[in-house]
Amino acid sequence: MEIQGFCKLNNFLIGGIGLFLVCCQTMEPIKGPYFGNGIKNGWADQNSIVVWTRLTQNKLANFNGRPFLEISREKMKSLSENRDVDGIYNTQIPKGLSLKDMEGYCPGALGEVQLHYFIRGHPEESTVTDWSVVNPNQDFTHQWKLEQLQAGKDYRVKIYARPQKGEEISDSIFGQFILPANQNTNSDIKFCVVSCHDYNRRDDPDNGHKIYPSISKLKPDFYVHTGDIEYMDKPFPYAMTEELMRFKWNRLFSLPFQRSFYNNHTSYFMKDDHDVGFDDSYPGKDYGTVSFERGLEIFDEEQFPSYPKRYKTIRWGKDLQIWIVEGRNYRNQNYLKDGPNKTIWGATQKQWFYDTVSDSDASFKVLITSSPILGPDRKNKNDNLSNSGYAHEQAEILNFIKKQKNLFIVNGDRHWQYVTHVKKTNLWEFGCGAGADVHAGGWKKEDFRPEHQFLRVKGGFLSVSINSGKSPSIRFTHHDVEGNPVNEVSF
């Protein structure tokens, strides 16, 4: 039995009302490192998953710290273009203070971690990893790629921390995940999709985003975040240095709702422009001292479970296959003239998509993208496939999708919920919407287009349910932030 906190076990007294721990002497608290950012997992398939964690100096972020100063967007752009590091900090942090004094500060810590994992109900068959030192050059994080796992099983994990070899365990944390069943298995599946939320637009100030407990109540088999998880180019602070980017990631994932959810659900993390820098980012569009390529690297290799290609298809039983595609790593510049060489997906990813969809015999196929393909979108936008600047690649991809049976598009990026259907075709797109009501906007509810089957300018999320069996069906449900259904479409 582990004892953490202010005293060590000295004696047990067993009475009629249970078991009591009696501390007969006062000890100094065991000092970190701790798991202030919890656990994330990613890229699960039938036999593997990646598990991520980070060691922190404190159990919790300093949510009682000082607020950042507001600066104008024009000032932000000037600081970014001039890469004025002193100005980036001095204009956003009150005089006489430093980053460690600010609200949400959650510093990393050196130490070692060890992972234990087992199939639910069989802790006696635990697999235990060697102790590993977290990487201070990657924000004190560590990842394990677990392989040779059993398809369709429910796994439990526990991670231990200690300062260094030979010292006492300082903290531990539990987690769990479910792996997809094999493709010949009939099984009902439910998953949820969200997009677009950040720390400053959370709707429960003390805990985070309300969508997380709402999603948990639905008991999804897995969850997909389509990107814009955090906004580096929004204030409090504008994250124009690597240190500030890490600050914002660590602050967000210290929130109780976020941390509890990610510890306990199979997840897939995608990214979009705001996660890596400035709005509509592309190669050459750096943000302050952080290059576009470095922003990708921090997301892909450090702050989230890693997977080299960043795109993957996963079969979840007999009736469902999903495709997660990457929308930033393989694109070229938005300002290029449209044509066959202008791309968001890149030639290799596109061919992979065509080949794997053609090979699939799943009853239902769901393409999950970080941004829309059908739209409609605003006329002033030019960074996704529903925009005129990418009309050639949009037509190429849609012409392929039109030839498929039961292939649906699910997307994030847009801050409104919608269902789009192009009449007399099999083209359907379901926009999940932003993660909080305060984050919704960008479209007028009165602007209901002919292709709209549903339109709601509010926050929430999308759930997708597959009923397996002789006559399988799929249902797309939009929910508000409390989890209440606001629209359903079934096939």
C-alpha cells in the first residue's frame, strides 16, 4: 500500500465501521515530482496505443496567480513580426512579476516514471515497464508505445513517479483506455467529436469545459479532438515563444475536467492552425520566435502522443472504420494560385486515403478532418478545402467520395454546428461546433443555406453511434454543452 502526503503508515485499527489509518508521527510532505497534467493516450488500434505523461513541480497549476495584461492585436502583430522577446513578456506580464507568478503556471520537474498496465479485472497479469527519465528538452514529458495488446479489451494503467533512482515514490496516477475490436466483430460503437476551445473561453471557470463531463456521461468508446485545442494567437497571453506555448498547453491540461477526462478515455488528437501558431498558418508563416515547423514539432512530438505520419485509419469492429487526416503538416502556402499542385493533404496522404477507403468493407466509413470540405464557409476564408482557393483539391476529393457508399465527413474548425447535404448526391458533412457557447460565432443563424439540413450557432459536440447486427445503422447527434441532443440524422 502506498502512503502519500504528510505521514507514513504506522498502524491499522479495524473496527465495526471499517479501516482507519492512524498516523502516530508527523512527517514532512513527500515532495514531487507530480502528475499535474495527468495522462493522455493516442493513436489506438487493435494492438497498440501511445501513452503520454508529464512530471510537474506541483500537484496543481497555480490558478490563483496574477492575470496577464491585455495588449492590442496591432501590438501583438508588431511584437511577433519583430521577434521582440523582451517586449513579448514585458507587455503581457505586470512589472515586477515573471511567468511563474501568473495564473495557470504549471512548471515541469525532473524525475523518473514507470508504467503498469493490465486488462481490466486481471491486475495480477500486469506488465511493468522499466523506470524512465522524463525529457527536460521536451517539457519533462515521456511517452510509451504499447504493442502486442489484445483487440477489444479494456485496459487499466497506473503510472508512478519518483525524483530519481533509489528514492521514494512521490506520486501515482490511474488511467484507462479501450482498444477497438477486430473487423469481424459485431459491436455497437459510440464516439464523440469536438473542436475549438481554449483556457480563456472555458465555461466552468473552476473546472474547465462543461462538454467533458457531458461526454463522459454518454460513455463513448473513443473520442476525437479535431484541433484548435488551444489558441496560441489569442491573448492572456499571446504565445509568441516556445515557453509561452508550453505554458498554455500545461495550463489547459491542468484543468480538472480536462485532466479527468483524458485520464479515462481512448482519444485521438488532431491539430489545426491555432495549435501551432497564427491563424490560417502554413509553411513560412511563423509566429513570433516560433517557426511554423517548430509549432508542428511541439504538438506532434512533445505535447501529445506521437505518431510519425499524423494520419491513420482505424477499424472499430465490423461496421465502422474511421479516417483521421492531417491538415497542416503536408500543405503548401495558402496564397498560391489554385491548381493541381496546390494542396492541403499532400499527394501521399491523398493516395493513401483513396487506397484504404477502396479496400474497406466496413458498413460505415467516417472521414474526420480538422476543417470543412463541403462547408459552406465564410467568403473571407482561404485555408480549407471548402474555400475557393482550394477548389481543385476539393473537387478531386469529393469526386472520389461521391463514388463511395456510406462515407460521411465529420469536421471541426468552424464555430457553429451544422449538417450539410448536397442534394442528389451522397455528400454529407457534420460540423461538430465549438466546445463552449462563448466560443461559438462566425456565422449568422439567419443565414440558412439550401444545403443546410441543420444550423446552430452555439457550443457543443457531436456524437456518432453505430448499431451493429443484420441491419446496421449509424446516427449523428449534435449536443449542447450539457449533453442534450439538439439534432439527429440517421442512416
